[in-house]
Amino acid sequence: MTIAVGDKLPEATLVEMIGEGPAPRTTAEIFNGRKIALFSVPGAFTPTCSAKHLPGFVDQSKDFKAKGIDEIICIAVNDAFVMGAWGKSQNADSKVSMLADGNGDFSKSLGLEMDGRAYGMGMRGQRFSMIVEDGVVTTLNVEGPGEFHISSADHMLTQL
């Protein structure tokens, strides 16, 4: 079953690369008492993700903060080392938190996994975005296969 507006996020642990190395962050730590803009990409360093999706959030991070967002989070079914390197290459530091859903457990618990085996990518997370307030999904945008519009930073800003 796919998560829906009004649902509480499931408990999970994501991993962020910090100076000391990989650091686990639980969904409770991330979302409780906070307003978060979360978006998911099929993979770090992939064309649309690197050229459009992540850059939109990096470039407009101040606009999100001005509209009450406490943190912008990008997740992908990649490891924390890859997410950290991708974030550095995209100048995401202090603008977008790059969290790894290494085994895809969080994406699967949301019902938003994607089978990318035909492309040699294995199981991944779908392209989506959501606004989460105190752990509850208030806005959800799930893209169709190969699409990129409703999960973009531009579109999300119109929803705040």
C-alpha cells in the first residue's frame, strides 16, 4: 500500500555522510516537531536527478526556508558515501541534506519502490516529493515513469 496524505511516516533509519563518516538518522529524529520537504530520486548522479531535480532544491533552498521548511531532504537508494559525494558535487552542503536509503527499506515501507533491474539499477525508490509536518504527510507528489514535473522544487514551492 502506498503512503497517502494524512498518513504518519513509518519508522526507519536513513544514513547521512558527515565529517566523521556515515551517521544514522531515524525518521523520529528527522520529522518529529518539524516541517520537512522530502524528495526522492531514482539514483545519485543520474541525468535528470543531477541536471534538474537536486539543483532545483539547492538553488531554491532559501525560498523553502522562507516558507517555513525546517530542512530539505533528498533520499535515494544509494549508500551514504555516494550520497555524500553527490551532494558535494552539487554544492548541496547546508542547503539539502543527502540521506541514503541504502537497502531501499524506507522507500519500500512507503510503497514507493521502483524496479530498475531492466536498467541494471536494481530496486530503487520512485521519483516523488512530499511535505511532512510532525511526521505526517501533508502533501504528496508521485511522478509517473520517466516523468519530472510535480516532484520539482518549483512545483513544491507552489504548494507551500
